[in-house]
Amino acid sequence: MSPILLAITLLTLVTVSYVSLCAASPFGNCRKCHGFGFQTKNDRKGRPRRGKDCRRCKGHGKRIRIGRHLWNLWARTYRDGTR
């Protein structure tokens, strides 16, 4: 198998798997708070305590995936263009 054909096959496989991931689970964990929805702080004794709500995800702990965001933009543009 030639290297170009192998690269095309791997790229297609990665793309299809990411599209299926975005379709099955459009939201992922927030990268800043790791899905908790808040920052953890330690008190004076060293025990973890709940901190402020995460500003990036507004306390939900989830973010929309890049592929799903691009799909939503394309669908909105297509829907607005065909009215």
C-alpha cells in the first residue's frame, strides 16, 4: 500500500470517527474546570472546597465541540439561505 493511500485512509477514518463522536455526544467537558462547573480551592487545612463558578462554561461544566459548532453554523446558513 502506498504511503499516500495509507494517509488518505487514516485521515478519512479519523474524520468519520470525529463526526460520529460529534453526532453522538455534541458536548464535551469544559477544559478550564474539567467538567466540574467550578474551580476547586483548598481551605487552610488543605481540604478541597468549591470555588467560584467557571466563567468559561457559566457553571455548566460542558462545552460544545468544535465540529458540532461548525455543523450548527453550516445548518443555520443553509436554513437561512433556503427560506
